Amino acid sequence: MTPMKTVFGLMLAFGLALQAAAPVPRPSGEFKIHEPSGKDTLLSAQKGKVVVIQFLFTWCPHCQAAAQWLSKMQTELGSKGLQVYGVAFNDEVLTKDVATNNKTTSAFSQYANFPVGLVTTKEPVLRFLGLSVVEGYGVPQMVVIDKKGVIRSQTTPRPSGNLTIATESVMRETVNKLLNEK
């Protein structure tokens, strides 16, 4: 193979990798949310509920705004089987310092009436979302998991437009549909 073909092939493969998204639907797999209280919540313990996870940066205004409408949904639909979680994974929480993490996630909690936990490395979040470490992504990233533990909807790496679950109207429609499934 000529050097030019090799370079072109690598560029094509790299470009396709950047465009790849995790397939939906897919089994959610396990995910552990470390809550500021010290409690660890396992996603597998939520089977039987519709779960929305907002992966967020605590300082992000889009994440803060989404947390406010997700909080309304949690209040309205929690008794019908909805459980919303937040998972912070910005640089400020990627530390083992418990006091710093508690302060950072507690400050974000003014926007959310649902549990907001954290991770100490980005890798579990990227793996769960099916994103590559070289892939760019926007926040918030959101997933919706049905009662059987299957990811039924997920934001694209760079959420945009009005047809994404990162908007309240589409998220409500998606969640209500899943809550009504047998």
C-alpha cells in the first residue's frame, strides 16, 4: 500500500470513529454513582423504573437549566416510576478530595431535586455512553433507560436541535412512553 493510501485510510478510519455513536437500544450495563453522602447507587438496582441520567459539568449553564426541568419531571412523574440521577464528571470533581467533591455537587444541587453524584475519572462515563476518549462531546449528555434496563434513548455526542432528549418536550414524550409500557 502506498503511503498516500495509508494516510487516507487512517484519516477515514479516524473520521468515522469520531462520528460513531453507541447503538440504541442496548443493554445499559452496570454503572455506579457515588453520592456526596458516601452512598453508592448501582444502576442495576433501579430495574422496574424508568431512569434518566444526566451526565453533567457542575458549572455548565445548559446542565443547570436541564436539571431544573428534569427536577419538575421527577416531582411530577416520580410516583409513576421515574427516577432521575445526575452524574458530575467535570475536572473539579475528578479528585479524591471528598470535601471538595461534596462542596461542588452540593452547589449544583440548588438546580436539582434528584440525587447528583460523581465519578472520579471520566472513563466510566465515556464507556457507559459509548464515546471514545478522542471524541468530542457536549454536555449535558443524557440517557433514558427503560424498566428492563435497556438504554432506549441517548443524546448525540454534540446535542443540538429540537429533536433531542436534551429538550424538555422530547424528554417528556420519551419518558411518558416508557412509563406507559407494560
